[in-house]
Amino acid sequence: MTTIKGLEGHEEKKGRKQGRGAIHGAFKDRKSWQELKSKKEARLVYEDQPYCVIVCGGQDGIALGARLQLLVVPTIIIESNARAGDS
């Protein structure tokens, strides 16, 4: 088990400043999840450097990656299996 008390420079945002995990609704120029994912992957390493590498894309690795994404910590998850969660 790994625990952390705080992450300086990436404090929890409260109220309206808090990030949203999913964007719902229809609006002009809305990008699909796949388009946003492809754009993020294209920027990775070239423009955005990951601060954290998570080894293992099982349940805990994916949960930690999602949590770090809400804290706006650039993270990459490495999984040896063909699909995440197969371990």
C-alpha cells in the first residue's frame, strides 16, 4: 500500500473549480471522447511530460490514474496485457 498526505502544486480544487470526470450534454464544437484521447496521446512526451508512471493497469492502477487526472498530474499507465484490467 502506498499513501500520500499531500502533493504540493496539485492541491484539491473545491466547488466550481473542481475538474469534471465526464462532460455531458450537446453543444457546438463538442469533441468525442476518442478525439480528446487521441489529442492527449499525440501531445504526450512531445509537449506534455508525465510526472508519474503507474506500472500495472489493473483496477488499482486505473483508479490511481483517474485520481491523478482530477488533480491535473500528467500520468502514464503501463500495462503488459493487451487490454487494461486484464491482470
